[in-house]
Amino acid sequence: MVKVALIHIDEEWRTGKTISLERLPARGDLVWTRAEERTSGTDMFVVERVMHAECGTNDEEVVYLFVTPYHDYGTTLP
């Protein structure tokens, strides 16, 4: 398991959820936050960039994923 923090890229960067994934995604992969209750907000994102924390700065070894929303569920690939 790898722990990742989502950083949303819109007009400005903002930090989103921290989630655990089976493997580290690559650029272009889709990430689903697996929200228990699906709301009107987007819960699926395209990974634009992966950034590893510098050694010694984070005890939990969190990896940062820069993401953008993926709106076309099931109709087109990113």
C-alpha cells in the first residue's frame, strides 16, 4: 500500500484527500477516491504529475499526486 495526497490543479492548487492505493499510479492513470457516498462532486481524477516527498520531511512517506478532474466516466479515455 502507498499513501498519496491529492493536489488538485484548477485555477489554483488545493490539497484534497489523502488516500491509500495498492500501487503508485503513473502519469495519465485514473485515480478514484472511492467515496462511500457519491455526491455531485467529481471523485475520479487524472494523474498529471507524481512528486515524492524529500527524505526525512514526512514520517508517513506520503507521495503527492497532482490531479485534474475526469468528467467523462466510461465514454472516453483521458
